[in-house]
Amino acid sequence: MTKLFFNGMMVILLTAFMPHKKETNRLQYLIWIGDRQAGSLCVEKILSAEQECVFSMKTQIDFMFWEISSTIESKFRQNQLWEACANEKVNGKIKGCTKTFFVDNQYEIKKDEIKKIVKEPIYYSVAMLYHHEPQEVRQIFMERHANFGIIKEIASHKYELTLPNGDKNYYLYENGICKEMQTSTMMKKIRFVLVR
């Protein structure tokens, strides 16, 4: 009986201190500005055994006189945004930094030096858009802008996201994964095209 108890306790202790298995899904996109390849986007979805999911985006763009790098990392617990961080650099200088934390049933958001509170729960964000087709989703939290954008399906598996400044991004899906994102800026068409 004591041996059985001892063995049971050892199993419990060993599993408590063993690293929890994580599953990573990675999507790689090439960025095209006009007809020129200008950079890449890597999007990861990391699932852990603790019902936590982290979405990570890393963008690198080198176009004409611009070198742009940006990162977004969003952590969800039980399908709700728990914290997020977005950073952007242009030609080596910090262009923007936004941090979002879920505290006392509301979100505390700091964008550069401006602070604000959001009381409604956040279940979907831009970082999720590449791994999850936004079926039945009406608004999306934009980590970089610290604001919500309106999203709607405009054709089968094609969605239009309206940004706070009125610009529009278009997302095309196949089997629930974003295969291409399209937008325009500086009178140039920009496309993020899935390569793997």
C-alpha cells in the first residue's frame, strides 16, 4: 500500500515539474509592393497545455528608402485577450509602441504616451486573422492602433477590414487560413502572399 502511494505521488510530482507540451503553427508570407518583393511576414500560433494561445507576427519590409520592422504578440487565455504588445520601427527609429493588459475585468491600453481603458471583452484581434478565418466576427481589436476595426465578409471567404483612418485591408481564405492580404498605400498595391 505504501509503495502504491509512493509511486502515485512520484507520478504527480514528475508531471507537475515536466515542461508542458506546446504546439506551434507557423505561416510564412512574402510581401509584394506593386510588382516588387519587398519583405516578409512570419505569423506563429503557439498553443500550450494551460489553455493559453499566443499569436506572434514579425514583419520586415525594405522598400525604396524605408526599412520597416514590426512585431505584434497577443496572448489569449480561455479565448479572451489577456495581453498584447505591438512595436514598429522605421529606419531604425521607434515609430510606435502599444501595450494592452487585462486587469480587473477591463483593458488598460497604453499607445505611445496615451492611456485608455476598454471595458468590453476582446475575443478576436489582428494577430489571429492569419490562422483563423473571421466567420461571424463583426469587429476586431487592432493591437497596433489600440482600437477596433469593422470586418465584414464581402464575398465567399473574402473579408474587408476597415481601419480607424478609413483605409481598408482585404483578407482571402482557403481552408480557414489566410492565403493573401491586400491593401494599398502610397498609391501602391501591397500584397502578403502565403508561401508555407
